[in-house]
Amino acid sequence: MRFSKEEKIQYSRHLILEEIGEEGQQKIGSSKVLVIGAGGLGCPVLQYLTAAGIGHIGIVDDDVVDQTNLQRQILYTIDDIGKPKAITASKRLEKLNPYIFFKVYNERLTKENVLDIFSEYDIIVDGSDNFPTRYLVNDACVLLDKPLVFGSIFKFQGQVSVFNYKGGATYRCLYPTPPEPDAVPNCSEIGVLGVLPGIIGSFQANEVIKMVLEIGDVLSGKLLCIDALSLQQYILSVTKNEASDIVTLADDYDFFCGILPAGRIVEITAQEVQNNLQEYQILDVRTQEEFEQFNLGGIHIPIEEMDDKIHQIQSDKPIVVCCQSGVRSKIAIRKILALRNDLNLLNLTNGLAVIS
């Protein structure tokens, strides 16, 4: 692999580093890295891997750009709203570095496609935001013996680790079983500091480069925890255990993580509700503060109080269960169905955010 004059200029700051040089840059250019998600974490990961010159970058994401993304997903602009993230990201990144190849997967990562996709890459980077995908990604990496760079964010805290590196600990060694479905809200429900994904994503990209170059101390068997408010950092040890012994993919990762199968949740749009509001009973499961800021009336039972107040729900009309984004309402439906079977429950698609 020979660099053109333009490439030597592009990578000059790497080439003059003794630890990288031309040989190291050739390793970077020959590597293949897959990034799961082109969102908060994926954006900085993709930008730095592209700038570094990773020769072949895959991008998996089936989502489109939303205006709420722009607070932290800095690959996109207001003009990109409604466009597919994976495609939009690749076009933007091609302008940053025209000397590398991008392969776009504008689709959801599933049990059916994960092994075929992963088999093409040397390193997998997980920028997903949900537990079913994290367990699916981990298990596929174990089966294919691929190192996995993990990152997660929550409000002001972030975590980074490298799993399955040279037979090391895996994600299941850290989290053998998933948390309760309503125990860890995502950023659409709880919020996230805008710069935090940039910090954590940069650490993830750094781990990729270290592995490609075989330099430094890779975060294998370690979990780096960062608090963006105090800037305190600490590293926890992760020991490999029997939870890492994966012989096949799970039958259903949503079910494994306690998520109600989609077939049992009936969705209804805000427009349908507003057109026939008198036909439905509204059940708002948000916090008291959220309810006071804006609501559609009806019954207000915060999700954490559902077990004690479920008797307040009447069964004379179909019940539209709503929250801010449509996530907590699905969890509430799962709770309600476990306690009562006499209610006709509908989930408000995308929540009250589309109305307020």
C-alpha cells in the first residue's frame, strides 16, 4: 500500500509520530471497522476513524435525523432532518476523507443479518442505545471472535470498554442479565449532556486505533467510568466468567431483555386521538412535573405508581397510554397487562412530544 502525495499530506501528523509512521498508517488504512449506530456515540466515532484513515468503514443505522438529535449528533444539520442517518453520515464523511471506503447498511441490525455483516470487519464498535442490540452485538462478536468497543451514556456519566479482545471478558461478563425494562430510561426520556457522547465516542475511537496499531494499553477487562460534571474517572476490573460462553444467538433479544413483543402492542397516532378524543380514555404515565407542563387530560398515574393505582383505570373505553416519547408508555402497558386483562390498551406513537 503506497500513499499518494495528497494522502501523505492528509496523514502527515500521524506519519511523523514515531509510534505510527508510514507502517502504522498502512495498518490503519488496511483495517475494516463497523460502527453500530450513527447517533450520539456513532457521530464522533465515525468522524475520528474517518479522519484517522481507517480504510473500510461500515455504518449500520435504520433511523432518520430528528431535530432533537442536533443537540449532540454533530454530523448533521437542520437541512438533514428526515434523512437516513447512515446515508447522510457517509456523504458527510466522504468530504472529510475521500481516500477511504464506506459501506452503508440502512437497516436494523437483527439476528438474521448480524453474522453476515460482522464477518466482513476486523473490529466492531457499539454505539447503540438499547439493551437488546447490545446483547445481540456482544453475542455475534463472541461467535465470530471479533473485538467489540463498547460505549454508553446516561445523563452526565459515560462508560467505555473493550470486550472479547484476544479472548478477554465480554459484555455478558459485566452484565450477565439485562436490567428491568423500566429501570434505565434512554436519553429521549431522561436527557443527556450534549457534549458527553463526543467525549465517550472519542474514547471509543481511541481504543480502535490502539488495537489496529497494537500500541498502548487496551481497555480489555476494564470499564472506564467518566463523570462529565466532576471530571472524575475510575476504572473497574471486568473478569471473564462463564457468562461469556456463547454457542449460538438467542432466539429473541427483545424477549430476553423483558421487552413486550411488538405484536401485543397496538399503536395509535396523535392525529387519530385528537380527531376522536371523546372515544378514548387517556392514561398519562409521565412524572408530575411533566404532566403539569402539558397534558391531554384523562388519568395521570406515573409509571412507578402503576402497581398501586391500577384500579383507577376504567374499562369502558379504549385506553390511550402516553408518555413523552412513546417508550415509557410501552413499559406501562407491559406492567398493566401483567395485572389486568380487561383493558383495551393503545400506545401513543412517538408520545406527546409530537403534540406539545
